[in-house]
Amino acid sequence: MQTIVGTRSTLPVLANVLLLAEEKRLELRATDLEVSLEVGVDAQVGKVGATTLPARRLFGLVKELESQEIEIAANDKELCTVQGGGAQYKLHGISAEEFPTHPKFKEEQQVTLPQVKLREMIRKTEYAISREESRPTLNGIFLCIQGGKLVVVATDGRRLAMVEEEIEEGGACKAEFILPAKCVGELGRLLGSEGTAGFRISETQVEITLTQGEGHPTRIYSKLIEGNYPNFRQVIPKESKERVSLGREELLAALRRAEQVASDKANSVKFSFTKNNLAITINSPEVGEGRESIAINYKGPDIDIAFNPAYLMDPLKALDTGEIFLEMNDGLSPGVIKCNAPFLYVIMPMRT
């Protein structure tokens, strides 16, 4: 919960974690009013009740206690005793009544898919989220649920990543929403290789429930980004004249080497396609220059096209296929990266 807890909020209770003791269960909640996290753990509860304690201090204290079991007790003045082994400490809390409540959701808007599938979809798109606050609708990933499919898109205006997967449960649901970057980051951290992820959606909020086996579910609540996401399908080229097969790892290694001589002023790498050859060159006057060639199967016309190496490496790092395909029309039109999976990446060329 450490990444959720607010650090500079004007509301002191947001720096605290809510401890809710129920029968045989301790529920913990944290929020910054944008994203909330709820986690449950098994516990022996002597008396039900709730309080809030400073999250970072409680974490640091529990981390350092040399005991396998920890006992927590709070009185009616929100003074909490934390003890383990021979150690006993007291922390001042804030009433649970001051802690924000959860939003309400309608059951009919619900979709479920495997956690591993959602994790991969986020991994293949989140790097393209815009970090510029001038276009808030791009500060997250766009999710479109329609026709039994989930489409996830991220773009910053210079490149676009899109992935599409079938939905196993709730395919009849139809929804579109923009998930903020902070929630996306939390999901990427919490999603595992087993279990399911269930979405419940309202007009302004989303609840994501992560379940795994018989354990307690983890729930993430997040506000949605308001506004209309751009029509991303307009920027995807309808057709491409040339399609080149490239080894993903070989290309990524070449770009990593080329990036070593890039600079803020010269951050483009030029791809020169000639018969059965790709020449990768970079020239940075204040740093240096480089060139290397890769043998490819290419019979088309000579094409020179330049890309930002970091933008080109991002999808290559996220993919795990051995082969990728670069589609293009000429040196001034967008390039498209595809693979043998429901993934697509559009990258704008750079002028040199």
C-alpha cells in the first residue's frame, strides 16, 4: 500500500491506512482520493472495530519487529498498541470515521479476465502513456469493451500501442473508459500469473477485483479520466506498401548500441532499407556517430526513415516474440510494428 498512501495531502487521514478488524479477518485500505487499494489478511480478532494509523510508520515498525506474530490493539481514543515478541510500541491514530468511503457500483457492468492476460496487455501498452499534463485524456490507457473483446490503447501523440484480447466472462458488456496512469502502475505491480481480474464500471469510477485461489481478494478503486479519447483508429495506416521481417532481439541490441551516442539534440536513428540489407546509422555531433548493418529479406525500393530510438525500443522490450514486422510506405509516413499476436504499434517518423 506504500505507493497509494498520500504524502502531501491537506487531509492528514490520507497518510494513514484504515485497519478494519472483522471476524477472522483484518482489512486494510489506503487512498489518495484518486486511487484506493483494499487488501485482506487472516487474523485472530478478539474484538471487531476500526481505526487508522500512519501507514509508513506502521509499515516500518512491523518490518523491524522480530516476531512471526504481531498483536495490534486500539482504544477508544485512537491510541494503538503494536507489539511482537518483547517489543511494545504505541502509535496515535485518527478515527476511522474520517477515512473516505468507497464508491458504489452496479452489478450489470462487470467483466472478468485472467490476471496474466491483463498484465500482458498493460505491459505492452503502458509505456506509450503521455506524461504531458496539457492533454489529460492521454494521461492513462483507454479500455474499450465491445463485442466480446477488450481493446487497450495508449498514445502520447508521437506513438500508439494497441493490444486486443477475447473476454471470457462478461463479453456482452459494452463500455469505454480511461484508466489513470497511477492506477495502471498499481495494476502492473499487483497483477500475477494466476487468478482473475474483474472490472465493475460506473460513469466516473472503476472497481478492479483481483482474486487468486482461496485467498482474500485485492480491490483497486480508481477515478476515471474525464473526456473523450481521440479516435485512435484514424492514425493507424489503412495499408502499407512494404512489410519487413526483423529479428526482435537483434534489432533491440542494435538500437541499444546506437542509443549510446544519442543526445538531446540528436536523438534520431536512421533506417536505410536497400536490397536485403538494413543499415542503422546515428550521428550526434557533440557525442559521436555509429553505423551497423543487418541482413534482411527485402526486395522493395530504397527507403530512408528515421525514428526516436527510445520509442522504437519500448515495444521491442515489451514483446516476447522472436520476429516482428515493420510496415511502412515511405520515409515520411508512420511506421507500424506488428507481430504474430494481437498487437500493433504506430510510430511517427522524425525529420532529419
